[in-house]
Amino acid sequence: MKIRNLAAAAMLALLASPAAIRGASAQELVYGSWIPAGEYVNRVALPKIFAAIEKDTHGAVKWKLVPGGAIANPKTTFQAVQDGVMAAGFGIASYVPSTIPAVNTIYSTVVFGDDNVATSGAALETMTLNCPECLAEMKRNNAVPLAGWVAGPYYLACTRPIASLADLKGKRVRATGGNNDLMSMYGAVPIAATLVEAVGLLQRGGLDCQFGTHGWLKVFGYADVVKSVTMQPLGMTGPAVGLMMNRDVWNKFTLEQKKLHIKYAAQMSAMLSIGQFIAEEETVLNELLKTKGLVLVKAQSPDQFDAIAAKYDAIQRERNIENAKKFGVKDPGAIIDAYAVNRKKWAKLSKGIGRDVDKFTAAIEREIYSKVDPNTF
């Protein structure tokens, strides 16, 4: 994989040296985020957990956040982490399905509904405890997968109002992973662009719609181009791997430093699930209605959207198994089935968690990370 942007290449060359990973001291580490600086994960979550890690290690471990894709883009992040160009980064499986196909099997499973807490907990538990192939492929890529959540629910944000399936037919929609097939069933034309690439495509007319969350409309600038949001939730996908760490760096931590990073990975997961994809989603949408003049479009026949979603849900397991096997996943059915079982479990837990980040953090620590051996993870 190569980074085409010359400025990014120059930054990569600088950070590729051992001194870049070590920083001024042996434990000053670089986190490369391809997401814009204003995104919640860069603006709120990472600064908070990095400050806590530095405090709790008495300055022995310091993290430096480099946002905006200055080091690597969504696709090259995996190689950059593997090679030690950066100590950790933000990983999305659907951008590199052949690199981590078992994790992508979870990511490709579209979950309908709006219980982000239950789906996030289930996705993280499945990847961490019920998917040996997920952990094995991360090890092959010299990475440790910490923190995970789902984004969503996803909505259609389009340059022209979309109120019906007839309106959506033939429209070019940014969609990755399992959402490709879903959009095809809705009659749209899925375009597998990254979140960053979608901005230019919308501006140039290469896309008619962005399929994603409300917060992305602001952070990635989609609200400057799209005119309307169709208020029909169309599924959630994940897990995003929020703290994908270089394994060589991980192995140099003391046991207590590893435990601290696991602790704050749980907090990061809860913050993103609730802080961003529930609370901030509502805030951002209300803001954009006022500042950008976005129009909310009510689906004329929501039952038609729901019927196709149900049809897709009934067949996606076999599709995802077939796709995963093409990439060499030995038992994708077991991964998908474990995810389904975990969603039922976390749906019950979610009722007692509500919107409480601390309760969700505690649940993640108790139900998932307490069962992980930091030295063999």
C-alpha cells in the first residue's frame, strides 16, 4: 500500500524512524487518525483517555494524537500500524476486507433497529471473545484490537429529497461492507468510497447520497452539499476498532500499563457508542437544521423500506458467509451466530445501562475485558 499525498508521505517518512514511535522518551507514542480533528473521537474521546493514561502511568506513557490523515488514510492505516509507522490507529475492516476478513464478517452484518449500546457491546464481545480468527488475523498484522463500537443507525442524506423507493432507484449511494448489498436491494447503486472520498464525490456529482450517521454530515462537510435527510433508520455496522495498536509496542508495556490501556479502551468504546452515536447525533442534526437548512424527509411508505430490510436480514447470513470464505475465513457462520447470541444478551444489559457512559464502561470491563489475559491477547 502506498500513500499518494506528498505531504502525507513526508510525514510518514518522518514518523517511520524509531524515534518517532518512541518520541522524546521511550514511551511517547503516536496515534495516527485519518478522521478530521473535529470528529468526536479526536476532539473528545482520545484526548480524555490519553490524558488519563499519562496520569495513571505517572508520565511513563504519553500519547500524541495526529488527526486528519496526516500519517495514513483509512486503507493504509493497517499497514502503518503493522510496520510501526505509528503506534496505534483507527481501523475500519470494510476498507480492507482481505486484510482482516474475520473482523469484516462482523462488520458486514447489518443490524437493524436503534439500540446502539446493545449492538456495540455485542460487536466488541464477538470480536474479542468469540472470534479466534479475528484475533489471529490481527496478530498476523502485528496489531492488538482494543476498543470497538458500532456507528449508527445509518440514514440517507442526499442532494435531492428521497422519500420513497422510487426516488432512491438508480441513485449512487456511498456504502461499504454489508450495506453494499442492502443498497442494491433498495434499488440504489452502491459506491464503495471511504468517508473522506465521499466529500469530493458528492461535490462533483459522483454520488447522490451519503449513507451514514448525522454527525458525519458536520464533521466531513457533507451538509455543505446534501440538502435532505430521509428519516428512516436503515441499520448499524461495526465494530470500528478504535485503538488498533502495534503489537511490538504493546509487548513492551508492563502488565499494569496493558491493564490501563484495556481499562480505557472500555471507556472509549462506551464514550463513542453513547457520547457520539446517541447524544451527539441528536445535537448535530438539530444544529444543521438551523445552520445549513437541511430538510428532514419523512419516508412515504416506511413499511416498504422495512420489508426490504427484513428480506435482507433473512439472507445476509449466507451472503456474508460466502464472501468471508472467499477471503479465507474458515468458519464465518460461527462468528455470525455468536454475534446474534451476543446481541440478545446485550439487549437485556442495555436496558439497565441507558445513556450512562460509566455503566456501559463497567459492563464492557465486566463482560468482556475481565476475561482477557493482557499478556496473551
